[in-house]
Amino acid sequence: MADFQKVPKLGDEYLYIPFVGAIIERSFQGEKQILVQTRVKKVDVKYSGSLEIPGGKLRAFEDVYETLRREVKEECGLELISIEGEDKRESFINREDKSDLIEPLCVTQMKNGPFIGLIFLCRAEGEPLIKTDETKEAQWMNVSELKKIVEETPEQIYTAFLAPLKKYIRQV
């Protein structure tokens, strides 16, 4: 269950915390791989040690794609070179305010988190970092190996990213 002292509120109502996640794929020796890392968070003992994809919380007024690039760089050291759907962004201006239409791979909701996330399919360049303040052991994993983990031992995956990984695996 969430630590409700840290969950934002509007009046008496608790609010969801939005986040982004990056399913970063590549082809290597004829195999499709995605980048996974081990979650290391002192404030999240329940999921520390779980496999996850790079991602993190949106800052107020930060562009979704900027958030995704920032989080990937911070967590695994890679530079995103493409984000599927970014080129389809549509912007609309009304009364001097702007709203953008974006197309993530999927949206995921972790009800007892309480998180809601936009997950994007990406490509990156660079070498993954071995350890950061929030992750360790960033590595490329064959999709066939990840599929086995997702299907046979899903408890190894950080729950917020389990449904998006299942969707991705069904599509490849």
C-alpha cells in the first residue's frame, strides 16, 4: 500500500502520481532485446531488487518527452535517439494555453501505488551504466528471456511495468 503522506492531495482527495517509462529496444545478433535494470530504492523496500524499465515521475510543467529523456539518462546513462509516436505530436493553442496530443505505446495504472504511467517504445545509443542512485545492473535482455520471466515469475518485475511489458511481448 502507498505511503499516503507522500501522495499529493487536492482538498480531501488523493491524486495519482504520473510517470513515464521507456521500453528501449534493439536488435543484437538476430535477437530483439530490451534494456532492463534492477530497481534500488530505499523508500520502496517492497520492490527494491525487482527488474524494471527506465522511467520516473513527471515534474510540473516538464514536457513528457523531456521527462523520458531525462529519466533514461539519469537511470541508465543512455541517450534516446527515437521515441515512437513523438513525430505524431499535435499541439493546440487556446486562450494562450497549449495542450499536446501524444501517443504512447500504452498507459498503465497501479491502483494501490497510486501511479499512472505513460509508456513509450524507444531506441537509444550509448553504454548502460552499471549503477546509479536508483538502479543497478542495467543490461540488454533478449525478449525471449524476458518473456519467460514475465510469464513464469512475474513477481520479479516491478508491478507498474508488468502490464506494459506483457503488452510489448505480445506484439513482438
